[in-house]
Amino acid sequence: GDTHALFVQGGSDHVGINNNSPNSSFTGADNLVIGGGSGHTGMTILSGTSSRSSIEFSDGTGSDATKTAGGIRYYHDSNYMRFNTNGGTERMRIDSSGNVGIGTSSMTRFFNLNDTGANPNTAYFKSTNASGGAGLTAYNDSGQASIFQMNGGSYTALGGANTLNIGTVTNNRVVF
């Protein structure tokens, strides 16, 4: 059999599963190393059909907020996965239909963004190219595109063969 199926590195208490030198892995992520670097490797968290599976990122043992500074949780009863930050606060969810919600747990479409801040900035795109352009393009199954683009201070919305110039940008505001 494999003499290194479970290995505890003396002096550091690092654990290797099918790995006899966990200290050789990335520093800071070498407390538990699974796999030896060849072939397929995986990990399964097995829970009940009405239970939750979790990976929690902790920075303390006092309050629940420090016990789960961040986390990934799968809820088997409703078949959704959520991603938490800042003391277990849900930030993103993928539901059983594959819909993704950021800032919301009630998705109505494939991708949902919800910003409830005082100065909402639901989506932010930045380009560092020399022309100063940035944009968003969406295609349907027929290859038709809707484009929202900013180039050199003007905003443009395009749909099919039609173009609509909305305005120019002055002091980060659209001017008509």
C-alpha cells in the first residue's frame, strides 16, 4: 500500500494526504496539502440532504463574526451555494438553476446585480487602454449585439444596425 496516504510533517505539524512533503507547498497554504502533483485529486464534503456543507475562513475564535470572517456554503435542502465575507454576510449566491446574484438572494435572471449603497455603482468597468475606451457587449443566440461604449468622452449605445449617441462626458457626468 501507499505509505504516505496520511503524513504528518514532524516539527511543523503540517499534514499531507497522498503527499509526504506538505512543507514544499505554497507557504501560508501548506497546513493541509492534498495530492502529490500528478493525476486527478479532489476533496468531497459529504452532508445530509437537508444540511449544509461549509468551508469557513476564520480570524478568531470569539464571536461568530470572527469564526466565519468569510466562507463558502452549500445548502443541500435548496441546492444553492453562497459566498460570504465580513463576518458571514452573504455577498453572492448561485441558485439551483445556475442564476447568479451579487448583492441579492432573489434572482430573476441569469445574472443579477443589486447595489443598495448610498451612491450605487452597480457595475463598474475600467479600461487602461490609450484611447480611454471602455464598454459592454451583449449577444443573443442569433449573434445580434447590444453595445454600450464610451470612447474619448462620448457615450454610445448600439443595437443592430442602429446607433444612438446619448451625449458627452463632462466632469464624469453625461451631458445632453
